[in-house]
Amino acid sequence: MDWTFWLLSNGVVRRIGNSKVQSNFCLLSCFGYYLFIDWPIRSPAGRLVSVDTYLSRSSYECALAVLDREPLGRSLELGSGSGLVALLLAQRSRLAVAVDIDPLAIKLTNLNLSVNGLRAAIVQSDLTGSLSTSSRFDFVIVNPPWRIVPPGVAYPNPIARVGPGINGLDYVRQILGILPRLLAPGGESVM
């Protein structure tokens, strides 16, 4: 495979001049896979965080939750972000579906599946707007934004990290309301 062509054509790098390229993303190694994310910034607490693709400690906790399970049948990730969990679901499931509303998250999920040679159905949509009412999954995982941040406190990408609504829990309430329709009999969810 011509990796230079692949990196350029997928927007991972861009040409700057005749003989130089610059990376649009940072490359990590996670759980034996390659993972492109946006360049991290330092949070107010001094931690490095990925602003646009939502890779955080809870992303790793969700990944560990997938790794703790036996191979899965039909699996769904709501809010794929960087695609870390989608990679693990694609490797461990008969069918893996990843949903995210953010076009950058969809792009990175696609890139990360591709560079690792894995496949999943990737859907750009709100939480469940594009899922059929007959879609049932054996395993559903979601890492919703839910942090409550006091007024006046700076927080990177607040809607993606904090969540909408007066107390930041609107997505959590919505997910809890739809989970019974998404789970197959005997299915399991991790949030």
C-alpha cells in the first residue's frame, strides 16, 4: 500500500510546500491499534485532552468494558468520537454500528477503522435518529457528555464535553429513554 497517498487522500496530512507535509492529527497506539485523534490541548486542570474527538479517561474505561466481554453479536456505540471503542467492537462483534453527529468524529472513526483494517457500519446522525425501530442490539455502549461545569469555569468544547440542558444531563435522559427499544432480549448496555 502507498501510505503517502493514503495519508494525503484521507486528509491525515497536507502538503506545505513542494517537499513537506504537515499532520492534521496526532497518532496514538491504544490496545494494539493505531488511533488518529485531533491534536490535544491542555485543560484548565493541566491534563492533555482531545477537544474535537472526545478521547478521555472515560473513553478508555468504555474500551476496557468492551474488552471484558466475550465476543459480541450485534453491537452499537452511540457517540463514536475518535473511534477507539468502534475499533474494539468491530474486532469483537458479528456486526458493529457506530453513530456520531459530528462530521469530524465520523471522519476519524472511518480513518481509524481503515488504518487498522477493520469494518463497521458508521452513521452520521443524532443519537438514534437513523436507527430503525426494529434495530436491536446485543450490546450498546455510550459515553455521553454529562459533566456539570459551574458558570464562569472555562472548559474545552463545552457542549461536546458537558452536554446540553440546564444541568448537562439531557443526553443521558434521552439515552435512558431509548435503551429499552435498542436492546435485544438479554442484551446489555454500558454507559
